[in-house]
Amino acid sequence: TLKVQRPPSLNSTNIVSSLETLSLDGYFSFENNHHAAKDFGNMYHFLPSAVLHPKSVQDISNTIRHIYEMGSASELTVAARGHGHSTQGQAQAHQGVVINMESLQKLEMQVHTGKTPYVDVSGGELWINILHETLKHGLAPKSWTDYLHLTVGGTLSNAGISGQAFQHGPQISNVYQLEVVTGKGEVVTCSEKKNTDLFYGVLGGLGQFGIITRARISLGPAPKMVKWIRVLYSDFSIFTKDQEQLISSENSFDYIEGFIIINRTGLLNNWRSSFRPKDPVQANQFSSDGRTLYCLEVVKHFNPDDTKTVNQSMENLLSKLSYIPSTLFLSEVPYVEFLDRVHVSEKKLQAKGLYEIPHPWLNFFVPKSRISDFAEEIFGNILTDTSNGPILIYPVNQSKWNNKTSLVTPDEDVFYLVAFLTSAMPSSTGTDGLAHILTQNKRILDFCATAELGIKQYLPHYNTQEEWQAHFGPRWKVFAQRKLAYDPLAILAPGQRIFRKATRTS
Ligand SMILES: Cc1cc2nc3c(=O)[nH]c(=O)nc-3n(C[C@H](O)[C@H](O)[C@H](O)COP(=O)(O)OP(=O)(O)OC[C@H]3O[C@@H](n4cnc5c(N)ncnc54)[C@H](O)[C@@H]3O)c2cc1C
Ligand SMILES: Cc1ccn(-c2ncnc3[nH]cnc23)c1
């Protein structure tokens, strides 16, 4: 077919250099942008033509409007980059513009105390900074991720899930208001009552409809300490029955997660870290005999002057569980230390040079009715020797999630988050190498597809729009309508590979 040539006045070089004509509070960098071409996954590296370091929301608005007004003559796309902790290039823009959201003028974090406390933050703010600021007022966000060195814009573009989600819903269920720059460069304030469709579209919207420049996050009272408990099971159905009982009871724990221990050595020491066994003698005699074990991890908040009450409540909750008695491990730590726990592992891995390596992660939502079939195949036939990293598994209550957002979940009242958080040893051709792990991931994905378990990917990654339409299912229509309404030229977040920018030469 005849390729329509772009008018000589507009070619990719002068489209990029036209960015320099913009009067900004911040600035563009046109070289040494390799940082913007990498992410936590260390598997995709798309170099941008320019990186915007905004000092104001207007910088972002002016840049996007400039590209939008060039219309289909320009191939430039724009990716907001939070902390770059995606794993498959989702925050990258090949030959496009990456916006370094962390350099957005860190708007004063404004904590509002009172009956319904909240905090106003920049979309580029890290959750760890929000925690430290809100704690000064005895407050904190109610819903977290396991790791806090992520940005508000990044987690709200997905969901933001951790062990509090069974009770408070994911982070996208704890947002009162957003300020968003759309794919036309408009700056829009939105909430449940105002510009409602944009508000819900952006939450879980994979960066497709606008760039979150400010967010109003709901807060609750923050405890000083937590009781951090781990217990083991060797029977998967007893493990999941206990988890499901805990997420459905009143006055339960404040955090409920779980993870799988696949280790044929039988030794448990490597995962116990700071935990002291309640019964050291029995614990040291315990051996997994090479069986796959299931660890329930729960936390109870408390303040030093209510130790007696929390101990009673904890004993009462534990008495209803059917874990292996000798495997109760207890730790008592400050709330902040618990919330920032993954950062501790991160620093240990960095010290060993094991952090900047490929992370072919795979995350799923699995309906409660199919979790046993899923586990039987995955842990019985596919992952039988080792897991190359943590495997998280815990249930959440759909009733705490708002189905108007863009997030896709299974349509059952309870579903599980299952996260395969693998690391690949560079240049290894063994079972810890990238090729082996990617093959295993493919086997898992193929099983999920053929077994028709009603599974959905979390932090989804697909390569074709057909696969994305299958992911969204009946919700694809609304998702595509929102794209047309808020980012009609498909300028935003190209790294998700959902929409391709329409250009005159394509
Ligand atoms: C060690 C580790 C632990 C994790 N633990 C959890 C967990 O427990 N629970 C959980 O839910 N997730 C978890 N995640 C996944 C994490 O929530 C997502 O990868 C998240 O997107 C990363 O945030 P980020 O700021 O690095 O986003 P980036 O990777 O920078 O961006 C992610 C996507 O959002 C877009 N985006 C970024 N900022 C904005 C913005 N301001 N407005 C609009 N779009 C934007 C980007 O274009 C991209 O498409 C974890 C990730 C890592 C690496
Ligand atoms: C890179 C890394 C090292 C440990 N982790 C994690 N450990 C436990 N839970 C997690 N959740 C997300 N990342 C997690 C992640």
C-alpha cells in the first residue's frame, strides 16, 4: 500500500526538537536517558527520544497538548514513569517522551486530620514518604503494597494490593480525588462525584487515560507496633480454609497474606529470618521432609498500653486455626519496620549484586472456586523443585473492590492473589536461568488459558490487542470508549502495548 509521506516540515527529528520551543518550569533531557529505558524487570529496554523533568503540572499539560496538537503527523508517545518498578517495559516509551514523575515539584504533602482524615500528595510521591509524613499525625494510609518504594501514580494505575486488602480493599478503593492530565493535555480534577468516568477510568487504568499529578488518599489511625506471626501447613485445603475463615470474620487480624515454600532440602531456617519460634525445641525438630509447605502470615496492630488485650485477641484468633503446632513463629516490631519489610530484603539483595537482574514476575487473580485446581497443577506438576523467589498466595473479598474502576478481577465473591516473584540468575542456563523461568511461566499461562479457570492477570502484560480484549472481556467496550474520550491519539503509556498511536505514516 502507498505509504502517505509526512510533510517535509514535520519529520521525527524536528518533532522532537520542537519540544525545545516549549517554555517550561522544568526541562527536557535529550541524551543520557538510559535510566528511563530500564525497569525492575530488566528485560525490556526502550530508549526514549527525550525525558521531561517537570517542575509543575503545567509542564506536563503543555508538553502533552503540544504533541496532541501535532495530531497524527507526530509519532511521539508519552509515558509517565513513577519509580520504574514495572517488569515488562510498561513505563517506557520507545523513541517517545518519558516523564520523570518523581521530579514533579514535590507538592507539600498536606495531611488533613479530623473525622475523615486524608493526605494530598503528588502523583510522583513514594508511599514510604507518605507513611513517614502521616505518622507525624498518628495517621497512615489503610491499604498498602508489600513494598513502599513505589509511586502513588504507579500503584493507582494498577491497584495496590497487600495483606490489608481483605478489609480495606486495594489502594484504588482508598482514593477520594485525583488531578489528572489527559491525553489532550487538559488538567482535570476528578472524584466519585466530579468527572466520575475519568476518575474510575484512571484507577487501575494502566496509565491509558491520563497522568495522575495529585491524589487525595484516605487515612486511618496508625498503630505503633505489630505482632507479626507465621504458621505452617502441609495441607493446602486446610491452609486455604483457615485463610478464608480469617478474611470473613469480624475483629480478625489487620493483615493476612501467605506464601508457598517449595524446598526439597527440608530446611526451614532460610525463611525464618527475624522470627523466633514460640516453641524452639519442637521448631528445630520440625522438618518439611521435602514437602511443599504453606505459610500463613498474619499481623495484629497494637499500642504498648494495650498488650494484654492484643494477646487475648491473638490467642483467640490462633486457637481457631489448624496449623502445624510446632511451627508458630512470632515477632514483635514497630509498624513502620513491618510495612517497610521488603525494602530490607531489597537492600540485602543489592548488597549481593542480586537486585539488578531479570525479574520475570507473574501475578494472577484466581477465583476461590478454582484455587485448588490451580494449586494442584502448578505446585503438583509445574513448580516441583524450586521457585526462584517468593510465591505469595492469599484471598481477598470482592465486596471491598469497586467494579467501576478499570481493574479486571474474577467475578467471584472471594478471589486469591497469586504472585510468582521470580529472579533469574544472569547467564545461567540452569533451572534458575531466565530461559527456564520464561518456559515455566509459559506453561503456567498455557495451563490457565486451557483450563478455563476464570483467572485474570494482575499487573497484566500482553503483546497483542486481541489478548488485551480477552483480558478485559465485556469491559473492553468501556475501556476503549474511555481511551477515545481521554487519549484519542493514543499518546499515553505505550509501554502497556494496549493501543498503537495512529499516525499518518502508519
Ligand atoms: C519489589 C516490588 C514489590 C511489589 N509489591 C507489590 C505489592 O505488594 N502489591 C502490588 O499491588 N504491587 C506490587 N508491586 C508492583 C507495583 O505496584 C507496580 O509495578 C507499580 O506500577 C510500580 O510503581 P512505579 O511507581 O514503579 O510505576 P512505574 O513502573 O514507573 O509505572 C507503572 C505504570 O503506570 C504508569 N504510571 C506511572 N506513574 C503514573 C502516573 N503518575 N499517572 C499515570 N500513570 C502512571 C506508567 O506509565 C506505567 O504504565 C511491586 C513491585 C516491585 C518491584
Ligand atoms: C525483590 C523482592 C525481594 C523480596 N520481595 C518480596 N518479598 C515478599 N513479598 C513481596 N511482595 C512483593 N515483593 C515481595 C521482592
